[in-house]
Amino acid sequence: MNGGFQIKGNYLDLLAYFGIGGAHPGGLGLTKTVLDAENIRSSDHVLDLGCGTGQTSAYLARQYNCHVTAIDNHPVMLEKSNHRFQLEQLPVRVINGNAEKLALQDDSFDYVFSESVVIFTDITKTLNELSRVLKKDGKLILIEMIAEHALTEELKSDVCELYGIKKILNEDEWKISLQDAGFKQIEILKQQSAELINTEIQDLNQSKDIRLEFYDLWDQHHQLIHQYRNILSYRVFRCLRS
């Protein structure tokens, strides 16, 4: 590759086998800040898209006593999230599902919360699905990586290959994609820093016998976000379904 990043393994597999909770920008601290600013009621139905090891779903169920549906399509993530919910005796509904084609009814959720997930999918298909399953005036909250500046072809190649994604949107492109999917009142929630800084990991459920290439991949991830910290960042988008 051009940028010196020799990719071995799959980034989502890495997160699954290391069992990292809160791997998204800002970690659990940002999750709590964003959720606690909402008025989530016990009667609300909340979808955690790409639930991973279930950290956010567990917080939602404990803190708000709401109806939580956690969805992911990685078998190791699902195993670890189910283990978390059973251990904490939380009534979270867990679904093995595809974000681009959700096996969920129309107009069934008051909130959808998604932390660094949509970028790993076909963005248009996934946003259309999220619009479909949200109730009218239901709220979508996304935490997603963005490009602060135009990317060189070399950087695009490095980032897309490392994370297994097809494209990196800037803030305006995310807004246009959200509008096209039927969302309105699109806000950018303020946070202390929008840099893709390394969040301290305090929630880890590591699998046995992790292959060495995943340690290499983790190092490459940290190297990339440090090297391009002024170009790559993230936003928290909050919007309503029209």
C-alpha cells in the first residue's frame, strides 16, 4: 500500500475478538453525555445498531429501563453481548441482523443509536432502513468518522483498506445523505474534541488465542489516527425522521 500500512486481518474481527466495548470515538463517556441529554422514557423503544459487545445497550437498559433492541451481524459480538446481558440480567432483545436490510417492522422505534457503524455498510441503504424503522419524529443519533478536508487518493486508500470501508464522507455529505433518507432538523452535537483520539479502553472481553495479525492491525489503527488526526475526525449527528 502507499501509506506504509500493511493490512492483515479485518478491523471488525479485531474489535470482536478483543471484545472492546466503547471502541467508537469518545467511548462510553461520549455515549453517556449524548444519551443523558435526551429525554428517554421507560416506554420508549430504542434500537442499538451494531451493538458490538453490548456496552451501550446495557447502559440504556440500566439507566432508562426502556425497551432495548440490540442488533449486530458478527457472531463473536453477539456471543459477548448476550453474555453481558445474561450476566447483568438485562431484558435486552438481541438480533442477528443486517443493517442494510433490517428484519424489523416499519415505524417501530422512538430512537436509533449508532456508534461508528453506518460507515462500515452501504450508507444509503442503511440510512434508508433506519428511516423506515423509526417512528415519525423518531430520533436518530449517529457517531461517525468524517473527513475534515479533501483526502488524497493515498489517504483514501489507506483508510478504506484498513477499516474495510468504501468511502469517507465529509460533514456536508453526511447531512445530504441523511436528508435524502428522509431525516430533518439535522444537528451537530457539540463535544469537547472531534479528533479521532485513542479512547482509553476500560471494557474488554478478550477471546482466547487471538491471532498475532490482529495486534499488528491494532497498532496500524493507532498509527493512522495519530498520523492523520488533523484530517480525520468525527461528528455526532442528531436528527428526526420526517
